[in-house]
Amino acid sequence: MTRLELPVLSNAWVAASSSLAQQRKARKAERWADAAIGDLIHVIEMPRWRFDLLHPIDLVEEVATGIGYESLGEATSTLALEGKPLARSALVRRINESLSSQGIQQVQSLTLSNDEVQFGRMRWMPDNAVTRIANPITNDHTILRQSVLPSLLSLLSANQHHELPQRVQECGEVVRDHSNRWRVSWACAEIGTGFTGAKGIAQALMRDLGARDEVSFHAIDDGVGPWIPGRGAKVKVGEIFVGEFGEIDPKVSEKFGLKVPIQAGEFDVEALASAIPDPLL
């Protein structure tokens, strides 16, 4: 049997009609046992096969189920709250709409990755501390990703049996220095675009987001990042660097098992929010 301490299942948690006897009866029906009963804490013993009980509130829900939700009565909230989207939601939606309008399919990949995919293959250095998984079940998922682009390249690698062109984009969460951040990336496996195609997507994205300050492009040093030397650029809006784009170096593509030309880019959503104010706010 496993023990779990539970603060008293007060009327505020379950129901005014729920007596201690009813609570004990409900627990007995679920093959639980009271190891002790106090004024403030119940110590509950439950079968070891109930591995789904991880938190005291799980016991509250079990008791409510045992008593019967139809017996708990009805109550309406005394506090009215108006829901509203997060400030980031509007920007994420506009980014997705801009890239989708350019014929790039939106996807969603795992936030789990590993050092080789995130840094070794991409030739990127870690951005401050890397958040590692304490007990990973596979060597492929040992850290929380810091960039989205490696996930897209892995996706293209897994879909080589499909016809070209393949154009995918994702706006998702990453973890840098143990803090959640949002980044957007695209990757296009196609012939005949290269750096020019990546620059066109970046310019269209800046236009659709309503960049008011001057948008400038700056060369990336050779060997920094996954780009072919001379075919990678950073994007600066005003005085803020917001992202980078370019043509993927074939040496990087080969590490993912890819043998087709790929142009791609990745932008920091928080940097975009700082550099490009929402025109509707």
C-alpha cells in the first residue's frame, strides 16, 4: 500500500453535503483505507496499482467520483472573469498566417531533442544553460530544444519518400537558459530558390508584420550556423536583431540524411514583438 497525506477534504473542496462518513465510504469503494484520521490531515493508503494518483487533488477527485457528482449540488461562480488571449497570441497568429500565405505548411514537432541535433550538426553554440532531462528514456531526447530549425530538418529527413517541393514552418516553444521562449522557423526543400528564396520569405514576413523601422541584412561569419559561406544573413529591424536565414550547407544537410537544396530561416518571436509593435494595440 502507498500512503499519501491529504489536507482535510473540506466542504469547499467537495460539497456541503459531503460528510466525513460519505468520504470514507467513497474511499472504501475504491479499495482505499484510512491509515489515520486527524482534524487537519487524512493519511490515506491506496493500492500500489493506483499509480495514477500523483497529487492530493487526485484524491479529492476520486472522493467526488465515489460520492457521485449528481449528489454534490450546484453552485455558480460569484466572480466573473473575462477571457482574453495572451499578448503573444496575436503575433503568433499573424506569423503563421504570413508564412502559410507563402505556401509553407504549418507543422508541430517535439520540444525534446539532443545535443548532436541542436548544436553538433547545426554548428550553433548553446545559448546560456541547456535544460537537460534527468532520466531520458532515449538518447534522441536528452534536452529541451533551443532552436526550432533542427526539428524541421529532422522532419524533412523523415519525409524523403514524399515528392518535392516540401515547405514546412513551425512557431513553437524553445527553452533557453531554463526559460521558455518562442521562435519561428521555416525550411523549404526545393530546387531553384536558394538564398534568394529565403530572403524573399523573410522580407514578406517583415512586411506582413508591419515593420515600420528600417529592415537591414547583415552577413553571417563563415562557419557560424548551418549556412553556406556567403549565403547566410542576419535580419535587423531598427537596432534589434530578430533572426537569420540562408541556404543550408550541404555538409549540414548530409548529417540529416538530406541530399536536396534547402533554404531556411529562424526568428525570435520575443525580439519581433519588441521590434515591431502590434498595429492594433
